Amino acid sequence: MKPHNLKFILLAFGIVFLSSCTSLMYTTLDVLRPAKVVFAADANNLLIVNNTITQPANIGHTTTLLNKDPKNIALSTDSLAIFCLGALTEDIDGKDFFSTVKFEPNSINSDSNFDLLTPLNRFAVKNLCLSHNSNVVLSLDKIKVNDDLSEYYLTETSSYLAALELKFETTWSIYYLNNEKVTSVQFKDTAYWESESYTRKNVLINLPKRADALIDGALNVGHKTVDRFIPYWDKVDRYFFNSGNKYMKLAMDSVYVKNWDSAISNWEKVFEKTKSPWIQAQAANNIAIAYEISGNLDKAIEYATVAYYSFGKLNFADFDSFSRLSEYINELNIRKNDIVILKKQLGEK
């Protein structure tokens, strides 16, 4: 994979301030999350292959109309793997995580038993890598869908409801040219549509065509799966307190221009000089967020913990802040563990 630098864990953030009666303001951060899978450090050239057997048309498709027993129907699924892998390939290539990303859409699986998985052998892996100038193979080994179209009558609203639910299961394997290690993972995804109308015939008409829904579902699986294989950006909200204390105001002036050292310095003055546990808790909370943005998670955890216990000393109950800080401390500890995983995924030592 391409080398990356962890200083980009907080690459960008936009600040949108909203005043409230409690003088709470928030900022939105872009936080890098680790993928579920760790590729080998030298996995630079990725080949994505279709190793699936097509799901039989008469398996997995059910229709349950109003006051009728469930009925199995036949529906073709021969293109689902290609749509899923096409979406995945496009998104992975756009991440700029690998030096090259190539895609072999036609299935290389010659078996006919849908219920069995057919892993690639070392000879096949070597041939695929050498023929495509790749050193890592991501193989979709199985894609299975169970879809159910159901119809209901809602007595409370005297209306009809139709729902189409798709449940996908995908099985994947990762192989390497110069390493016999194989990683296998399985994911589950759901797509859902519903339609409600006072006229029965309209509820089914307003649902997507079933064949189109299967394709949309497969595309959605491909798009969602990229974040399971590649680190991804996630937006999170952080909340600042802005009281009438002059140093708190000076600190917030520094926040507007992203001068976090100055902001921390002013909040520390508030924390040291005030005798109010309420103001102390606010200052500690703000310091924790500034340290997180600056990349010092140990200090962020330290001050978030101080803020948590300071709120606990108050004579009045501020359950919202208490709960928010509890969740924040947990989030910071998760992020600290995530960085260890991200170092491996981004090729950092």
C-alpha cells in the first residue's frame, strides 16, 4: 500500500458554531477510522477478482401478499457480483490507497455448487498476480441475497403498506503473491424500501422493480464494503463551553483562527484560577477537545476525565454534560486503540 502519514488523522475540520441558552458551541471534525481488515505492508498493487458462483434463480426470493401464504419466485441474480465489485473497485481506486487497482469482472470459478466455497489455490493466486502485475488479490467468493416482498394492511391508519427487504451476505478472501497468509471475512448488509397508500394497487407500484432493487442493493454493498477494507473519514461533533469569563472568551477567539496552543493556554488559566467546579469542568472539557484536535490523545483523555469528575462534584445535576463526557472519554480511548491499527494499515512504524 502507499505510505501515509498519521498527521492526517485530523486532516480537515469545519467549525460551525451554534449558540444556545447554555452557551454550548460545537465543531465538526473529520476523524480517520481504521478498516476491519489489515493488508500486508507491501501490498501495493491490488487485483480484485470475481470468484463467485451465481445464486440459482429459484433460491432466496419470497413474496407474501396480503392474506396469502409466502410464495417463492424465480429471479435472476447473475449480475450481482459484477455490480458489487464494480462499485467497490471504483471506490477503492478513488481512495488512492494502493498504487494500482485492477479488476477482473468475469468469474474465475468453474464450479457449479452454489452452497460450496471454492478458495483460490497458490498456483491460481500466482498466475493472477503475475498476469496482472499485482501482489495482492481481493476475491469475492460468494454473494447471496434473500429478498422478501411483503404486503400489509394498517388498521390504525386504514392504509396499505408494502415493504421490500434485501439481505445480502458476502464472503471475501485476501491472498498475497509472496505470502501464503490468507484472510477471509464475511459481511452482512440490508437494503429496504417501503410504500404506503390508501389504495392497495399503489403500494406495489410505488416500490422499485425487484430486479432494479437487487442491482441497487448490490451496488450499495460494494460502496459500503470499501470502508471495511480501506481506512475512512468519519465526521464527529465536539462541544465547547463558552461562558462569560474573559479568558474563556479569549480562548474562543483563538478557536476561531485555529490557534489551539493559545486556546489551551487561556483555558488553563481559567482552570487554575477559578474556584467554581462548574467553570473548571467547562475549561477542562474545552482543553480536552483542543488537545484531541492537536493530536495529543493522552492529554485529551486526561482533561476529559478531569471534566467528568468535576461535573460530578456539582450541587445540581447536568446529566447532558455528564453523559456527553462519559461517551467522549470512551470515544477517545477507542481512537487511541484505532491509531495502533491505523499505523499498520497506513504502513507507519
